[in-house]
Amino acid sequence: MAVLSAEGVTFDFEVPVVVVGAGACGLVAALAAHDVGQEVMVLERDENPTGSTSLSAGLIPAPCTRLQKEAGIEDSPELFAKDLVAKTHDHTPHDMALVAAQAAGPMIDWLMDTHKVEFELVTGFIYPGHSRLRMHGPKSRTGADLEQALLAAVSNADIDVVTNASVEDLYVDTTGRVTGVRFRRPDGALEMLGCKALVLASCGFAGDVALVQKYIPEIADAECCGHLSNTGDAVKWGLEIGAALADMGGYQGHGSVAHPHGLPLTWAVITKGGILLNAEGQRFSNEMRGYSEHAAEVAAQPDHIAWDIYDSRGDEAGMGFYDYREIRKLGAIKTANSLEELAAVTGLPLADIREEFEAIDTSARTGTPDRFGRTFTQDDVLSAPYHAVKVNGALFHTQGGLVINAEARVLREDGTALPNLLAGGGAARGVSGDSNYGYLSGNGLLTATSFGRLAGMTAARIAAES
């Protein structure tokens, strides 16, 4: 992979807007550019577009959508941005958090009304860190269905998506303008494609071991459950071009990946009073802080595993998610009618389990936070039958990347914008800060779709002006 001089280069063909990557970010960017009249081509490395989108639950947080209003929920971009900033402990730029929050609602309505992408508002529980019900997703709660819906919209718009097209090189002139790309086909043939604007939607670097070890050593030894084609292409090209990078220590982990099945157990079970016990039968954190930061915490426990413990309320909430239903089919969920049975099916020490349950009872009865700062109510106290799933911590996708502005234009180190390079999703700096704890549920698809649409609109404008 390289950035090459554009001097004297002749391209096989040219398209005004080229998008690298056919996940949610790239497909939304393509639709946005198409809708304002520009021809677009999407280049996808894999034979079948899936990416991080298909591995997710397909949920996008957005305020002030039609669905929210129909449900009588009062929300605002400002409130959402406040939640985003608070989750990072004030370690994400306020202006970009507000940009994402302001773009999200209109983006959902646009996909529904213009491109017939179906969404539902997730009700029944609020994800940790969100102050309103604002999660939107397919009825199935699967990213695979969201990806297929976006692919259908792109197909209906007659936008070309070229698969098995691995972009290797960018051609850049002396001003920093990208004039085209070179991509490799499965038979080894190289093709040259010129463009007037380029959108990088190739996600982050979770699949590149060396980059993870360099930027996020705390999670380098954990399982990677993300898309392994996320090899940091955008970061590597950006560094060669002179783009600024930021928040490279930010990532979305997950502290409850069913082991050894490799499927994420929804955090909905935690919101219904669920807890995490390590291999010694002891709690080790405030589980309500969120699932991302728990990836490293679970990985640091004895044997690098933990057990999710919850009851029928968590089970009912979980059944709304495809991955949870698959986990159940695989036999990963153990059920016990007493604490004694719970100890038997998990192999955890009964005395320690009892001690933790008694501490929770005390917290709920007195209304005081427990030793980790979590407050339990009487409604949170678990009751038999109990459910237990053995889990580990895993890395899903990174949140640091190319610094962009409110138009999704990639910035140089001095803050000036590169002439025609755009980025979104995992290729760009997100709104999760520079750590594991800053990831608010849905941030990945939030920046993929919100920044993706902005990138597509800006790319179309640049192409029209060229």
C-alpha cells in the first residue's frame, strides 16, 4: 500500500466520486453523493460486502427522528451531544459531537423516506449512557440486515459497487489532491480509476495486529471479533499524505462475548439487573458503566473470562436480538433454579456467589451505591431462575483515525483541509475519545452513517466544482 505521485499518470477510466469500502459508511456516502446528482463508484475489497456493519447489532442512535416523535419522546441534538461528551469524560471535541448528533436524526429520516430503509425505535430499556430512547435499527436487531437494506438502496439507485476490488494505492498531486486509485482484482490484475473526490470508508485498524499493539496495547492480546479486513488502510494512507490522526487509543470493545462461541451477548441483560462474576465468583466492576470498557476488564480477570448472571427479565430483553437467540441455540446459556444450582452449572464458589448477592440485596434495601458505585433498586435484584453465560472480552473496532471537520473533510496537521479527501466511520476520528470507556452504545454506526452522509454530500460538491 502506498501513496504515489500523480504526475504523468493516465487512468483507465474516471468517476467523479469514488468511495473505498461498502459498509454502512461507504454505502450511505454513495447514496448521499448520488442524491445530489453525482456519479459514484464504490470499491469493496471483499467478495460479499459485510464489514463491521454486519457484525454489529445494526443500531444507530439518533435524536428527533420521526419514530422518536411518534413515540412521544422528547430529545434534542444538544442532549445527545451532552451524553456523547459525558461518556468520554470530556475527552472528545464538543463541536464534532454536536455535528454527529445534529446529522443523525435527519439521516435516519432520509434513509427511511427517500431510500425505503426500514428502522424501528428500540424500546424497553435505555442503553447505559443514553438519557433517552434513541436507538434505531432493523426489526431483527442485526447489522447484517442493515447492510442488506443499504445494499438494496444502492442497487435501486443504480450505483455501481465493485467487489473483489482491493484498493492498494492512491495517486496524489503536489497540492495533496487525490487524482485516483489503483486496485487489484482477484486474478492479480491492476486497474486505475480516476476521481474528483475520494471518500475513505474502509473502517479502522482492529485487524492489523501491529497497529493495535502500537496504539492500543491494553487490548492487543484479547480476541478480535471485528472484521479482519479492517487493516488500517485509511490511517496508513493518511500518514503518507500528511493527514492528522487523533484518539488512536479509542476503541469499541465488548466485555460479554460468549465463550467460545464468539457472539456478543447483548448488554440488555445487564440493564435488567445483570452482573458479571469472575472465575472466583466475585464481581469486579460497575457493570452499568458500559460494555466497551469491560473488554479490557474481563480480559484482565483470572483465566481471562467472566460469567454474565441475569434472570428472566434479562432473558426476555435478550430475545429481541438475533445474536442472543443464536447463543441460546448453541447451548451457551445455563439455567439454575437456585444459587446452589448456579454454582454447580458455572463451577463458581457458592460462598462467593452468596456474598455478592447479599451485597446487592443490601444496596437495594438501603438505596446506597455498592463498592463499585453501582446503585441497585429492588427491581434490580435477581430472582430464580438464573441464567449464566461464560464470556470473554474482545476488540470489535477502533475509534481513532483521520481528523475530519464538520464537512467530513480530512485535515492536515496544521488544521487545513486536504483538497478532496473525505472520511467517515472507523476511518475517521470518532466521538469516543482516546480510551476504552468513551464508547457510547451505537457510536460506531453513528459516525459511519452521520459522517458518511456528510462525506458523500461534500464529495459531490467538490466534484461538481472541479
